[in-house]
Amino acid sequence: AALMMEKFFLANILQKIPRVFSHLYVLLMLLLSWVIFSVDGLPQAFAYLKGMFGGLPATNEISLYYLKSYIVVIILAGFLATPVLSSLCEKTLTSPKFGKAANILEPVFYAALLLLSTAYIVDSTFNPFLYFRF
């Protein structure tokens, strides 16, 4: 239904507005569409959406636990979502002084990132795979 509404009514509007707002629209639609995969029924989906948009208290023990558990990931994601790191890597790789060192450090960085990601997956106490629910 959202795709049809976008195709017939919102396509022209989304092309005319600034790109920031169209990106925000995409993020909002992604956020809303993932509710379908995280609930078992329509009443639970409405309760979930109500909680997402202010129908429940903003913080509780569970949300603070998750914030404390994933603060490193949140900070890294915020930093890595900017073009700062890619431009820094591009300058480093093209530099004659650091080019050889960067060729060695790049696989080390990716291995450390894989290790960190695996550690966070193993550390979680309840991590059902999404597609096993279907």
C-alpha cells in the first residue's frame, strides 16, 4: 500500500522537495516497515507503533540497558555514517608516505571490525534470526 501511495501520489512531491527530506522520508518508511517483521499480529503492531511515537515512557530499565550495551556501536555508526572516514582513507591510500602501511592496516581493520561484530552477536542474550519466524 505504501509503494502504491508513493508511486501514484508522492512521486512528484518527493522529486521536488530537497534531498534531505526525501532521505528522511525513506528512513521513516524503513522504520515503519520493519515493524511488520518484529511483531506477530496487528494489535501488537499498533502497540509497537504507539511505543515508537511517544505512547510509552521514553526510558525504562530495558532501554537504558540496551543503550549501555550498544553505546559503542551507536557512536561508531554515527561517525561512520559521515564521509569523514572515507575521505581520510582515500587521502591515506593515495599518499606515497602512508600508502604501503595503509595496504597492511586495511585488512587488519576489517578483521578487527569482523571480530567486534561477532563479539556483539555472541554477547547478546536473545538474538533470534529474523527469518526463522516465518
